[in-house]
Amino acid sequence: MSQHQEPTSRTLDILSALIAFPTVSRDSNLGLIEWVRDSLRRQGIGARLSYDATGAKANLFATIGPDLPGGIVLSGHTDVVPVDGQDWSSDPFKARIAGGRLYGRGACDMKGFLAAVLASVDRLAAADLRRPVHLAFTYDEEVGCKGVRTLLADLQAARIAPAACIVGEPTEMQVVTAHKGSRNYRCCVRGKEAHASRTQDGVNAIEYAARLIGHIQDLADEYAEAPRPDSAFDTPYDTLQTALVTGGLARNIVPRDCEFIFGYRYLPDSDPDRIVGSIQDYARDQVLPRMRRRHAAADILFEKQSDNPALRPGPNAAIARFVMGLSGAGHAGPHVSYMTEGGLYQQAGVASVICGPGSIEQAHRPDEYVELSQLARCETMIAALCEHAAEFQTDTETTGEAR
């Protein structure tokens, strides 16, 4: 399979157009979605949109090829992280090519993949596809994979059941078959206000929150000291971290309230309910009784903010072999610690792998870029999909078992 090093001008033009839409997660993505929908329509391809509750954001799903069950999804998110406070050397929403790289917010994460897919639509449409190829472009991946949940519910209601999915997050075109799961929680500690000269009359919410935060860090240290020796993950243990802390009103008031947010990244065979449950048990059994001895109404509350499942390697064997053949990769890439929409596709019964242009090291940074050679390799993979889509078989099809 040839590995040309320059992407087509069509991919570069589409990527420049996509970057020009400032689809930061806090804002609407409808301009981009409607632009893609209209572009597909001009090529004779219909698309279904599924909206969020506000109507300001939407997913797009389109099918190329026969109206049959199964097929492969080419999936990516349209939202990008903010540029606020970052020191960019040029306009982040205006694509710039220099030194074999294309710069711009989302160039790597992950509009480069979307552009390569859209540039290949005419070729996919002209191919004699015996199985469908689906396009799935989502909103709000960066803030909890919200859009893909709406998309999957919409597909289920419409009885659309793809067999497999390629999520085009940046992997340097390696085929990633597993990633960690991710949960985020808000913990609200409620104490009692008092004058700072009479601390004995109050319950300092910040100090008790600090005990919980210290316990979370102790757990994180325990995991780091006992990595899984046989793990293929780049970070072979579960990780915990406290990310945000707020509390207090003034330096002469015992603070009544403190809130902190902590995150948990876990290996596919870990039990997130057990680990988070142990933190809640510590709060209930060790911290809260001390607080309530001084103020009966004191409380500690936990709220789950996001829950994104791990991508497990076992169910992905068939699609992994197939995509490695398309991309020319000789072996699967490492298991990774960041999460993607792939875990949710897999949870919905769609075998999934992660494979896309660019490096995760460039994601979310100022002067984000994607190597032009990476875009070219992505084009090559999609071109191979046009020729070989009909050859994909699930593991059950390969063994002759009923699906």
C-alpha cells in the first residue's frame, strides 16, 4: 500500500473550512454541521441530525452505500477546547501551513480526520460498496461525550445497527484497541460559619474537604506504587486527581462551604463503583462523624458529573485486524490513558478501535497542528476502505456463529 506524504488539496481545503468554524464546546456547532449536511446533500447523500435539548448543537449521521444492517462507522467529534489564555502565534481559527504542518484549533483533535473523511465521500459514493459506510459527527465530546449518547439513542430508535466503528482521534495512525475509562465527581462539603476568632463555634468546610482530598491522593499514590506488570497501557495503573477546589468567603469567616472536583481514570478491568464507593465510605465513616459532633446539619455530598466507559480490547479483535490491514500497521498500538467515544460505541454493541491522524501530544495546546504526512496516511486508509469494506467480518461471522 503506497504511503504518499502529501494530502490532497481537497482535504486541506475542507480542513481549513472546518477550522474556521469556532466550535468550542460551550458554543453552538450548527454552522459546521449544516455546512457538512449541505455538502453531503450536493453529493446526493442524505443525513439525519439529532439535537441537544437546547437545539443549539447537533450530531450528524449519514450512510453511504446499501441500506443494510452492519457496516462501519467513521466517527469524530466536531467540538474543540477553548483557546482562552493560550499564547498562539497566529489566529487559531485560521488554518496555516508551514514546515509540513497545518496549524489551527482542532487540526489534530480532531477535524483533520473529519476533513479526510469528507474529502473521500465522492470516492466512497462511487465505490461498489456491498456494506454501508456510515459517517458520525458529534457535539460535546470534550465535555463528557454528551453528543454521542444522543446519537446512539437516535440510532437505536431508528433501528440502525452498525457492526463496527473507527473513531478518528489522533493516534499517529496507530490502531488503538483499548483505553481507560473516566469518571468525574463533584464533592460538596457543608460545614458551619463562625467568626474567625471563634473557630470552635464553626465547622471549617475547607479543612474537612482537605482530609478527603488527602485521602484521594493517598489512594492515587497506592495505585502508582503498584503498576500492573503485564499491562499494555502507557500508564499501567488507575489514576486519581483533584482538579478544582473552591470555598470560603473571607479570611475572617470560618468557611461553611467547600467544593472540589476529582477525576478517576481506570483500567478496563477495574471496578469504578468499588473505588469511588471506598472514597464515599471514607467520607461517611471517618470525616462526617467528626463534623456532625460539632454541627448536626453538616454534610458531604457527591455528584457524578461524567461517566465514560473504558474501551476493552477483547471485543475489538476483528475490526482491529481489519483496520491494521487498511492502514498498513504491522501491529496494534499501545493502550492509552485518555478516553474517547469508542467506549460508548462498544457499550452500545459496536466493536470499536481508535485510529486517526496526528499526535495526542498536540491536542489542546497552543499552536495545535497536524503533520501533513499524517493526513496523507489517513487518506490512504480511507481509500483502502473504499476497496475492501465488503471484506470486513465480525468475530461471530468469522466463526460462523449467529449474530
